[in-house]
Amino acid sequence: MSSYHENAEHLRQQNYQRRQATETARQQAIADTDTQEAYDFVEERHLRPASSAIRYTTTNPPRNSTARPNTGAPLPVRSGNALMVYQTSKQPKPPRRRGHWLWWVGISAMVSLFLYSIVTGPLTNWWNNHQNDVTYGFPRTYQADAVVGHNDDKAHPTHFLAVNLNGEIMVFEIPGLDPSHGQQYMVTRLVGADAASFPVTLTFKDLNGDGKLDMLVQIVNGQPFAYINDGARFRPATADDKLNTN
């Protein structure tokens, strides 16, 4: 009877030592590693059925000193006496919010305004100057022929030359039959940084109804300068002249 109690006590001591060794190995494995292999190791030790015929080794698994890649596997983490498993896989990013439609309307309006300012500003000025350079050259020059009755006829019309020379608007008259009797008319003077860039043109028509061709000097879109033909030359129109410029 005493032998039976001694064997039972011996088995009880063995089971207690085995449980202590298992718990020590579990705690050490949790402290040493955070990989899935350590978790499996602890579970295997903890869940294996007891047997007095099996001898367990409590040798701890080697500690891996190198950095482990994040494989997304659950990692065991010790919290007090409890064993918790956390999922370390990256969570998907929340979808990006798209801007309100009014935001896009505002951006479109700003872009349109910017493009409009470019088209109607520097780009338009550059294009106009380019067209004037091609048409009138520099300095701005305009030429025309007309029979005005000043030493000319239909076979030999008078040649007119209108020039914008650094803002000075001048018209030169060269009679077809006698160029030595040419005349010069100082029309006006323009001021401003771009005064020399404005072209000047000439139009010949009867403005006062006397049957003779008069001269209109036009500078861009400004008010034309009227010159009346007195039969020998042109003179600037006055308030007493009844003119029909249409």
C-alpha cells in the first residue's frame, strides 16, 4: 500500500515538473520571438497530451537576431499572463475623396479667365503688331495713287505716301506730270511708347461736294483728319466746311 502511494506521489511530482517546464518554455518563447513559428511552438507544447512515458526537453528555440519580414502572419504578444495574437497585415487605404463638382467649375472658370487674358492681351498685341509689320513695314508706310488735279491726269496720277515716322504722321504728294512740285503735309504727332507702331492710311473722296477729290488721313481706328482740295493743294478742313465723311 505504501509503495502505491509512493508511485502516485512520484507521478504527481513528475506531472508538476512537466507543467512547470512547459510554462517556462512558453513564456521564454513568447519573450524571444514574435513569429508564427514561436506561436506554433508554444501551442504544440501547451496542447500535447500528458504522458508519464515521454520526457520533454525545455531547450529554448534559438533567438533570431535578424530582422524578420512582415509576412502578414498573426504575431503572439504577451500581456500579463495572457497570450494575445495581433494581425499585422497592412490595412487597405480608404478611398480618396473626389472634389465637389463646384470645385471643378471654379477651376475651369479660373483657367478660362487666364486664357482669355492671354488671348486678349499680350497675344493679341503681338499678333496685331506682326500683321502691321507684314502689311505696312517699319516705319509704317502706306502708298496710294489718285488723280486730284495737281499737275496730273489719268495716265499720270499723283502718288501719295503716308508715313508714321516715330509718331510723326506725314503725307507726301508727288504729282504725276511734274514730280518737282511735290508737297508735304504734317498731319499730327502721336505720343506714347507705341506711337510709332500705328499704321496710317489714305482715302480720297469728295467731302464738300465741289467735284474735287479731298483727302482723309486715317490713323488706326481713330477720328480721320480731313484735308480739302482747293485745286492746287490740300488744306486742313475747318468748322466752316460742310463735310460728308460717310
